[in-house]
Amino acid sequence: MLASLQDILDTVKANNLTYHQKLMTLGQYCRAFI
């Protein structure tokens, strides 16, 4: 059975948020050495 469109959208949003958080953390990590 296919996941509902809402489930897919929620998953994509969650993945995008996680990716954004990783970028922010990486940016802060780099800034600490500059």
C-alpha cells in the first residue's frame, strides 16, 4: 500500500529540516576556527 501524500510530504519536510540543521551545525563548526 502506498503511503499517503501527506505522509510523504511530512517525511520530506522532516528530512529537509534535518539537512538544514546539519548545515547550520557545520557552519557554526567552521566559524569556530575562523
